[in-house]
Amino acid sequence: MLFEKPKITLSMVVKNESDRYLGIMLADCRQYIHQAVIIDDGSTDHTVDVIKESLEGIPLTLIENPTSSFANEILLRKQQWNETIATSPEWIISLDADEIFEERFKRDLPALVQQDSFDVIYFRLYDMWSETHYREDHIWKAHHMFRPFLIRYKPNIEYKWKETPQHCGRFPETILQFPYTCAYARLKHYGCAKREDRIAKYERCMKLDPDGKYGWMDQYKSFLDENPNLVSWIEQE
């Protein structure tokens, strides 16, 4: 554990992640979190077992949905939020099971959460297309922008959401009004690092959003690109 105060709560939604990056991701998280709130959204594999084993000794709120709610993501995100704030968090970090910060994050984290000026910390997310390379082109350029992943929870505020069934955001839209800062540490997203995962993502997007109403059809189709532009990942000192 990097420090005792303030308390950092990991908030997650997972489904069928036992054979992917979940164990590695949670092993990294347990070095800096104080508790975890995880919604298992109808897994049919050993995801729950991996969670319990990886976070043994860390306070854990684990909710097991009998069936998946992801087809209506807003309901799932609201459930995640409500279960998380019920634990009286100080800082909330919202990550997916295939997202891992580079090592610099753990060095920078104490200063980020022990300051009093900012309530939201923004990071750049890199879409890894292999274990060693990320994709960069006119479609895949999320890392050109900073996005909120770590927030200070402020009770007694009415939090409002983007009310869409897909792409509703991990946090209520209200947090976009909070004072924020951008951090140097980068977040690696391994959701597309394997070809079989890219194919699965394409098929899921086409099933949940066949008209591209809530997302970007060109991006959905790009999961199947055979020769995308890839850039070597280099860890920051």
C-alpha cells in the first residue's frame, strides 16, 4: 500500500474476464487501492474466483448480477455508481478489466490525491494493438485527449448522467463541472491487443449499435483492419 489516506476505491464492471487481463490488472491495483467495488455482470466463467483471489485481504464489495445488463449500459453504470458511493469513498478510480497504468502512475498517485485544488484527474488512454504497440491513426487517437478516470467523491450533490443506453460514460456528467488537472502517467488499454478480442468487439458493437447511433461506425469496422498503423510503446521514466 502506497499510503493510508486518503482512501482510494476501485470501481469496476466485469464480465467473463478470467482468461484475459483481470488477474494482472488487479494485482497491479492492489498496490495502491484501499477497497474495491465490483459488479460482475453475469459472468459464466471464473471471473468471480479471480477477483476474490486477486483481492484477498482488501475490503471488497462484489455484486453478482444473474444476467447481463450491458445492453442498457446506463442502468449498469448507475448500479456501479450507487454501490460504490454506498461505501463512503474518498477517491474513486474507475477502470475496466483490461486497463493497466504504466509504472509512473504509482509514483505520481500520492501527490495527485493528497492535494486540495482539483477534484478530477484526467489521463491519456492508449489503445494497445499488441503487448508492445499501440494503434495511432485518424480513427484511433484517444491518447491525444485526456479523460477522467479518478475523482474525489463529493457527497450531498445531485449527480446527473448522460441518459443513453450505450456510451453513457463511467461517471455522472456532473463531474465534468469539477475542477480538474491532467496527469502525466498513461493508461494502457489491452482490449484490442489480441485479434480474437478485436473480432469480438466488432461483433458486439454491431449487435448493440447496428446503426452506429451511439458510437462511430467507421471505428466499429476498423476493428477488422488487417494493417493498421502501430507505434512502439515506451515506458516513461
